[in-house]
Amino acid sequence: MDLLRFTTAGSVDDGKSTLIGRLLYDSKNIFEDQLEAVEASSRQHGDEQVNLALLTDGLRAEREQGITIDVAYRYFATPKRKFIIADTPGHIQYTRNMVTGASTANLAIILIDARKGVIEQTCRHAFIASLLRIQHITVCVNKMDLVDWDESVYNKIVQDFKNFASRLDSVVEVTFIPISALLGDNVVDKSEHMPWYQGPTLLYHLETVYIGSDANHVDARFPVQWVIRPHSKEYHDFRGYAGRVAGGVFKPGDEVTVLPSGFTTHIKAIHSMGEELDEAFHPESVTFTLTDEIDISRGDMLVKPNNQPEVGQDIDAMICWFSDTKKLAGRGKYVLRHTTREVKAIVKDILYKVNINTLHKIEDDIEFSLNDIGRIRLRTSNPLFYDGYKRNRQTGSFILIDEFTNETVAAGMIL
């Protein structure tokens, strides 16, 4: 079975945690002791119904305030597909948490309260999903029970969101589903209250959405993470290069070029879990053996000779600032970690910040603080082997680290 990673986003109290709890509950992915604990906790808090949000809100502060603060990851499976959910917070001060949770997602569920419609929080989360190149967005118009299942309310929200989404450039597919997370309408089972809606339920859509074309299977990229050289009699002459395929397809016999040296060799064999494979592709973690003895170390990259990435030291990127104690400084020096390569970098230019509610560029106030998003230029001490983030999320992303405190201060997407 394939794996779908999806994230939830939306304004505060739109019902993100309740929706995930409902998905887990109605798809029979909750153990009895978990349900008993949630029922007991719901009674303790005086809730009229079982508070399914408690299945994901694990922090005491989250349960006391009824909000999501940290990213909560949950796993569940149906006979058709496996899922990893990232339940992300809706508050503006937790934008960095949403960026973290959504960075590996194939699909984003954006919840909209049917009573409030499309608001600034909705636009911000849609923009971040677009920035992170999440190609599939599912807009769940929640709390339809509180607007008497009114089709006209739903239609207005759909039109308002389409008007905003037309300004985003990375979104491939937008699906709209009217739901009630609290009562379970159109989450796992079809709603009897909305006969006017003829589309799929949320779970059916998650099980059937096609994500096979999302990964880049054209540009072959293999960042070397580890050189395996066992000192044993059985594998006396074994020298393998381990890592995760970041793009394309590799097969035994393929000619590959090693960056940065430029030497060319061939793949002798591909190893994984004690067996040899006929091919390797993203996101498989494998070990290559090569026909020639070449000096290769962590941070190098294997690519196809006729399809090579950009190689350069001047990087133009969008970043999201993570640090709440430090601000982005012009000419600031950081450690840049890109795939398995780590180099020193200096900020050459701060071009602009983005008002993520209006999408307007701010060029007069370019001091980055916590959760700010904008565009900068960097100069690295050694060349990077990269693709644009739109083309490959693995080779187009990086993080910036403060070299004195070792704090991750920003995440970046190469333009």
C-alpha cells in the first residue's frame, strides 16, 4: 500500500483536532482503552459529547485551553492506503509549527467554519500550503450543522476560496467537501442532511487522491549520507554509499556522475535490507556499490550525466523565520544544511517580506522576526547541488542554523 501524508490547517476552533478524532473513530482506528480514556476526560471537562479532539491534543495546555499548540502526528490505515496526519496549530504565532508539519505533506486539509467563511487565517494557510508546494488542497467546510445544512452558505464559501486560490501558483487540485466533524457527516459516512452534495466523503477522497506524479521521477538525485565500509571477513572489500533517493530512478548498470568531483562511473548494485534491488526511487533509502574506486564522502551527490542539478554558491530563496530570540540580520552568518551537505552561508541581500494575509510584498520593513516569510539571497562557502523547490522538494529545500547556539533559525525554499 502507498502512504499519504496530509496536514490539517485552519483558524482557531475550526475543528481540526475534532475532525482527525472523528476520522480515527469512524474508521475504527482507535483502541478501546484510548476511547475509554477520552470518554473519562470528556466527562471530567463537562463536555456534552465525547470530545474526539482529545485524541490528538496531548499537551495539558492544549486540553485546558481547547486549542492545538504543537504539531501532533498520528498514524492510521484503511484497507486501501496508509496515512500519516500532521495536526498543526491555527494561531498566527504558531506559523512555524504549521510550516514544519506541512513540509512533507502530499495533501492539505484546510478547514473553514461555515459561520465565518473565508477569513485571513484561511488565506494564510492556503498561501503556506502553496509555498510548500502541496499540490492537493481539500477544503472542508465544517460545522454545516450550525448553519442548518444550507447549500447557499457552502456555495458562497467555495466561490470566495476559488477567488483567492486563483492567485496561488503551486496548487494543482482543490476539492471542496461540506462536513460536520462533530456529528460525522461526510467525514467517513455519507451525510443524510445534505442530499444536495453529490461528491465523495473525506475518507474516500483521501483513499483515492492520486499522488503518484507528485514526486520528481525525472531528475535522478542521490545525496550520499554515509559511506559503509564494514571491517569484517565476510564483507572485506565492500564499499557502499548509503542515502535516500531524492529524485529520479536509479538501476544497476546506470552511468552516474559524482558531484562535486565530476568523475563518472556505473552503479554495480543497489542494496536494501539485505537484498539487491532492480531499481531505486524516491523516497527509498538504499546503498549503492559502484564499479570504480572513487573518493566519495557525505555531502556528495550521484546524478545522471545528462541531467545534472544547478551547481552554485549564490542562492535565491524564500524563507520562514523560526527563531523567537534572534532576528535575521543583513550580512548575518549561518550554517546552511542542504540534503546531506553542510556549508557556511552569509546573507547577501534581504529583498522583501510577504504579508501572508494579503500576499503583498513589504520592502520598507525587512527585519525578519518569528514566523515572518520573505525572500533573501545567500552566498555559501562551497557550491550546493540544487534544483528549484517547485521542481524537487528534497533538493530545493534547506535549513539555516545559528553557528553559536545550534538553533534552527529558518527553513528555506530555493527559487
